[in-house]
Amino acid sequence: MLGIKGYYPKIYTKPINLLKEQKPKFEELLGKTINDILIVWDQTNKEWFCDYPVIFSFDHCNLELCAHKFDEYLISYNQIRVSSDIDWHESDLLLKWEKSKLEITQSVIGQVITKIEIIYRYEAVNSDYFYLYGLGFTLNDGYIAICNGMDENAILRTRQEDSHFKHIVIASI
């Protein structure tokens, strides 16, 4: 998937399914320190290629997150070999996995996860239509979320608090 050899993430569209299936694994991440955050960097244009997963690196595992489509969120563990070549639909793009490349993620390195939440978004206040927007991580000093940036990943450093967003705590210390 996505031109990544051996990458077969679990695809989620409903927050309840993610909650049921991922809760035990997310509970294992509580109290763990983020060693690195890896992203795919476009070497030619010198920018984040935000269609690929964002990888949280821990001592015991890598958590791979990707807002793949408007209504799909991909989760996997230890499937992506960052040393492998990246083939984006047979394009000429020169893409490479990079550690701690984005300024927005650098202050997260060395932080401990204290809470994990599912974020979902309502299109309109009091609407019944919502979609899985992303995952948020409260840290010992701060917050980071990997969210849907309209068919690509977005990284947020502040928790979305307005009436269009709901949060379900998956795990908390």
C-alpha cells in the first residue's frame, strides 16, 4: 500500500472500531517516551510529503499513522522499513524517510505519552455526520495530533476544542 513494501495497515473509518481494536496497544504506549518522529521528505522540493505515514518511534515499537483519505485513517506497527526505497506511484519524486525533520515535531522528542484520544469531527454543529479526524497524544509537556488534512496528514500541536470536534479518551495515566 502507498508504494511501501510490506505495508498492510489496518484501515479505520469509524471511531468505535478503532477504540475496540486499538485500546490494548495504545495502553502499552502510556508512559513511553517518543524517541523520534519520522516523515517522508521530498528531496527535490525540500518539503514534507504529507501523503505518507507519520512514524512515532519508541524503544519497543514504531507506531505508524496516516490520514489516507478524507474518511480513512491507517494504523500499523513495525511494518515500515525506513531504509527501503519509496515508490510513489512510479513518479520521479525523490522521497526519503527523515527523522525529526519538521520543526513542529522536534519539541515532542523525549516527551512521555500520558493520554491518547480519538478525535472525530462533525461537519456542522448538532449534525449526525461525523468522521474520524485523527489521534491526539497528551504529553508530559504538550500535545501532538496526527489528523486528516483533507486527504493527507496534518500535524497539530494544540487540541481542537470547538463544537465541531469530539474526543474519546482511549488510554490515560
